[in-house]
Amino acid sequence: MTSEQQVIIVGGGAAGLMAAGAAAQAGAHVTLIERNARPARKVLITGKGRCNVTNDCGDIRTLVEAVPANGRFLYSAFSAFMPADTIAFFENAGVPLKTERGGRVFPQSDKAMDIADALERFARRSGVRFVQGRVLHLLMEDGRAAGVQTEDGRTYKGAAVVVATGGLSYPRTGSTGDGYQLAREAGHTIVPTHPSLSALNVHEGWCSDLQGLSLRNSALELEDTRRGKIIYSDFGEMLFTHFGVSGPMVLSASSHMRQMEPGRYRLHIDLKPALDPDQLDRRILRDFEESANRNFINALDRLLPKKLVPVIVRLSGIPASQKVNAVTREQRRALGALLKDLTLTVTGFRPVEEAIVTAGGVCTKEIDPKTMQSKRLPGLYFAGEVIDVDAYTGGYNLQIAFATGRLAGLSAAGQEENG
């Protein structure tokens, strides 16, 4: 392959734009085909419109461990483009960044558009040709990728094709699974897809009574009842919804639910993680002594958010109208136990269309991790979410997109990445 070859990039998201710019800077003639008039539409909505671009975790081991499915596959891509490189890339592109809790990196402006614009600008200034269209088929000649055909019947020839179409999440941004079909045409195995970083449906109907309530500084444990053990724990924020729960802790927990079955997973919420059971009991007792003649339901205002009080009263089994001075020690202890372990039974993920990322995709065993080239069809490369890799929340998934995109683009242009 020569440095002047034609490279076709399918998909103009984070991975596709990075691949396109990298390939063009390496000397290739690059055509990027994107369904939408505006590239990087999914980037615009990430991080609630703020765009968590990466995680400044510092070392590759932490990066790999943040990818529960096939993290080791990404070792070469990460080695060649670490979070520090991502940070330098955007700051050199005129987007100042900041680091927040947990190593999460955001633009100082808190505007995802600045990140999307920088990626598009990088590709255009590198000489990438943009075409709006939907790619439906791969072209193959002499056992190699030779280009693509779009929905309108047009063909685009190239010595290399990079598929960076995303997964199934947020289909309105263009992620409708087209990349999986292209991979199948080349003989690839598609690992069954399911939501990751997903909100969760739960069995307990009282969640809908708490719709809109956000808990901060709470602790969460995820129990796999099949294995009889806690498989994940976290501290931070979560949100109650009409269907169940969402929010940062819940999204991260969902990444660990690899064999979803109704009732298999339980969430244990500690509403008072800063207090051990005895400390919490003393706190409750103090509140009760100050409200001795009030009804039980009116004595929890200092302890709990207002919206949560009726639900906790109902779950506690203590009559709402019972006078606080008549609450027994056993009742009080049971109340404390409830606050330390509010349990929810997960019935399933929300639809994959609502998930932040898609788990599953093109089997990593069929991709060369040092180049992102297909082992099934020479000249075909993959980048980003279309591959069977997904990470926890916190900027890791975009780091995957940038690292695999850059490696695929350089490889497609005939360059060897030295790391």
C-alpha cells in the first residue's frame, strides 16, 4: 500500500473524524461518508451536552481495566494515543480543557459543540473530502476491500475502508447498526449487542413515586444473585425515574450486567453511607427526641429528601400516624436498616436506543489489535463503538473512539504506528 492511496471512512463520528484526519495527514486521499449533514452528532449530546472527552487516569492499566469487555484488545491503540495525547490534541486545536472529579475531562466552555467542531475542523484542514450519504455495501475485489456503495447507488473506490459507524444507541444520530451489516459482508462474526451504560427498569413500583428525585452522596452495590456476591460498588449520584433508576452510578453498574435476566441483579442503595448502623441509630434517635409528639411521617424531614419520606414510611411498616415517642427500638433499628439497604430488583435494561453505548459488535478476535485491520478481509479496518468493546462512564468510551480511530486511519494510510 502506498501513502497516496484512496481511503474511505464510513461514519463521521468521533472515531471516523479522527481516522479521517489521521489518514489524510499521513498522505492518503481520504473520503469520509456520513449520513448526516452535520458530522459528530452523537458527540454533541454526550455528557449531557458537555462532552466528557477522556479520562485523565494517567496509566494504561487503569484504561484497560475500565473496559470490562475485551480491554486487552485495546492495549496497542491506547499505547499509541493515551488520554494525555487526547488532551493535547484538543488544546492544540484551540479547545481549553478542565479535569473534574474522577479524572473526567471536559471543555472549559462546557460545550460539546466545541469538541465536535474541533474534530470536523481537524479532518477538513487535513484535506478530507466529505460526502453525505448512507453506505449499504462493501466493494470487494481480489479478496480485498475495494470501496463502498451508498444507498443512492453511487460507488466510492478505495484501497482501504475504515468502518466507524457506531453501534445502535441514539439512532437519531445515525447509529442504526449499518456497520454490523458491512462487517457481515466481509465474513465477520457479530457478538450479540445489548445496551451498556444504560438506565434500568426495576420491579418495585414505588420508584415511579420518586420520579425526578436525584440522590447525591449515596452508595450503591450491585448484587448478582446467581453468583451470590456483590460484583460492583460505587459512590455518587443516581436518579429515580418513572421506569426505575438512572444516573452516573446506575449507568456504571449496568456495564457489569453481562447476563441480564429479570431478577438476577439487585441494587442495594445506602442512603447514609457516612454513618455506620449505630451512628445512624443515634442520629434517628436524636431527631425523634426533638419531635417526640409528632407523627412518624412528620419526623423524617431532616433525615431524608421530602419526596422520599412517604415511600420510606410505607416500606418501614411503621404507621404514618404513629407518634414518634411510641416508636419502639426494634422499629427504629429496622428503619435504620432500610436506610442503609434500600433494595431494588432489576428487570432489564432500557431499550438499546436509549443507552449511551452499545455492548457487543464486531468480534475482536477477527481484528488485528496492532492495526485495527480485519483478519477476514485485507484493506478493511474498524474503529470505535462498532467493535465489541465498551467501557465504564467517565470519558473512557470516547478515548476508545479516538485511539482506535487514529490507529485505523494511520494503518489504512499505510503508516506503521510506533506507539
